[in-house]
Amino acid sequence: MPSPMHRISDILTDQDDFLVAAHYSPDGDAIGSICAMGHILARLGKRYTLYSPSGLPASYDFLTTPAPIRTTLPQTLPQWTIVLDCGAAERMGADLLNRTGETTVVNIDHHLGNGDFGTENWVAVDQPAVGAMVTLLAKHLDIPLTGPLAECLYLAIATDTGYFTYGSTTPESLELTAEMLRGGLDIARMNMLISKQWTEQRLRLWAEVMNGVTLFANKQVAVGIITRELFQRTGTDSQDAENLINTIRRLKSVRVAAILREEDIDTYKFSLRSYGDDNVQAIASRFGGGGHKNASGGTITSSLAEAIENLVQTITSSLELA
């Protein structure tokens, strides 16, 4: 029986007219994978539409996209919809989720607990980024890893591996990146474009959150809080908070870093980061969330004080922190 990658490769080759989507509030892996898939379909001469309800984040507007990224769905959906980097169907957003019956979903993901919500599913939890999976598709289709395609793929892989510092980094992902370098990828320029995106407003946001970090469990758990009032006062949004948690995780004593971000009254999105064997995906799943072993999240509906208490208690009991 053909592997999921081979089946999806055949779909891309034999079919036409695709919608390409990823999770809302896309990170580097999601947006890089959307754009890379668009470049692949363009090179195959296919019709396609790129879609994200959040649009192209300003921090990634340096990408050469193969087509505009729509923030609204077409009136008539294409026959095929490729959903990238969605750990659960709900992550694609309500608009698309409510219309999946009008299309055939191809689910390409690397999150634990994905649930195989597509008609065709390629879920590879051993892959460090969906961008790495899209890279394998491009290679299988004999599409060179060069130009704007390589830039999109590099964005996806580099950001989801912490620039190849996370334990999820594989020899294969390094080899694929080396192939892009041999094909002319300017890695210094890309790293500059990816990282040099800060505004003064983001600096103020990070300073306030870092200053308010609270330590629990003998300084093994660090919790930062982002309220809607803080976003408003600093002129920032959730995109400006991306990667803040990884800086908190650098505290020498910390095993688990957490950020609680206010979404609505008594509703908080939480993110968790850890190292090594400390499995925060299992912790997130207690609250109906998910993700990766060392990077997960979810939502808690309660007051802020209760959310902090419940999250910290679950972390400390799950990991048996003294």
C-alpha cells in the first residue's frame, strides 16, 4: 500500500484546484508551509487558493508568496483542501471547519493527538515541522529546493526547530536545509529577516511580561500573564507575544514555562514549554489541549487566579515536582 506521502503526491499530480490552509494565528511553520505548498502547486501548473483567516502576519511579509493569502473563503470551495499544521480540526477556524463537507480534506500534520480528521491523512509526529514534510513532497515531485520555495521551507523548518536547537531536530531536517543552501538559499539574509522584526511596542510588551513572571514549585515552574489590557496599552497583539515563552524557559531553574493569555472574560489561552522528558503535551491534554511533547497549549475557562492555580497544580503533580 502506498505511504500517505505517496498518496498525497499522487493527488497533487493527478488532481486540480486546491484550497491550501493552516491553523489560525499562523506561526512560521504554518505560514511557511502554506506558501511552500502554493509554490509547489504553481510549479505543477495547478489551480489553487491560499487561505488563512488571520492573513499573512506582518512579521512574515518579506516572503515571496506565489499568490495572495485570502482571509475569506471562496464562495465555492475547490474539490480538494490541503490543511497544514493543524493539531485538531478546530484549529483551522470555524469558517472552514463548518464547510469541510463541501470539499475533500488532505490533512498534513506532525502534532500528537491529531485525530486523522481528513479523508487523506499524513500525520508524522516524528517530523520536526510540517515544512519538513512539505519539503519531502517537493523532493518526491522532483521540484528543486531553490528560490522562494526554499525560503518558505526554511522559514517553516527553522522556526519550528528553534533554529535547529530543539530536540525534535532530525538529521534529515539538517540535510534538507543543506540542500537548500547548496541551491542558493541565503541563510544569513533569511535569519535576519525572520528575527529582525521587533517594534518598540513589542519590546515594551516583553519587558512587562518578563517583569511580572512568577515562579512556583521551588522555581521549577515559571508563569507569565498577558491580559487584553496589556495588549491594548502597549499597542500589541498575540503575534507580538510569539516566542516570549521560550525566553522565560531559559531561566536556569525552570523545567516548565507557561504563559496565560487573556482571550475573553474568564477565558485564557495557555502555552507550555519544557525540555527533555518533561511531557507538557500530556498536561495540556488534561485541559482539552494538545501539541508536542515539549511545546503544547490549550484553553482554560475560569478566573485568572483559578487558571493559574489549576495549571500550576496540574504541572507540579504530573511531573512530581517537589
